[in-house]
Amino acid sequence: KNTPKAIYVTNTGITRTENIKICSGRTLFAASAGSSSRAIVVNFGNFFTASTIPNVTTGVVADWTPRIFATICGVGGGQPNATGMKITIETSSVNATAMKLSKPVYVNWTAVGF
């Protein structure tokens, strides 16, 4: 058995231990001198079963400021689903005003479903 072992609990409370799928990637948010926030849609294609609401985690990779925040939602709002998700990043500065995305930012993400 060369597959990872995992436990996935659905939104309805059902625990799955078989046929779990892990999808992972890195999304580049290019520098944008005129903006303090950006959004990118990530499509999962047909990777997950249609009824899956994947558990998604993210991590921001930027060496120029620690004040970058990432949020996720479904492509049309709500929860990410088998179709994909939208990742939005936003910056803030010490005095609570947004600073511009002067350099590229990467968001690493991992989605777990079935």
C-alpha cells in the first residue's frame, strides 16, 4: 500500500478512511503596483467526486512583508467544492492602511476530499 493514510470527515459528519484524494498546488499572485488585493480562481477539474466539499489549507509565501492575508471561498461564494475555489489575498500595513502588492506573492494550498 503506497497511498497516504488519512481520515476525512465530511460536512455531514461522515468519516471516510478510503478513497481519499489529496490535491496540492502553488498559485502565483503577480506584483500589482496599483492594488492591495487580488483574487484567483483555482479549478480542481474532475479530480474530486462531485459531492466533495474539500478541506483546504493555505500558506502565504512572501519574503517582503508578513502582512499578507489569504482567504478562500467557493468559485461562486460559500465553501470550496469539487469544482474549485477562489483565493483572495490582501495586504495591510502597521497603520492599518493597505499597502500595494509591490512584489509577487505565492499561496501554497492543499485540498483533501474524496
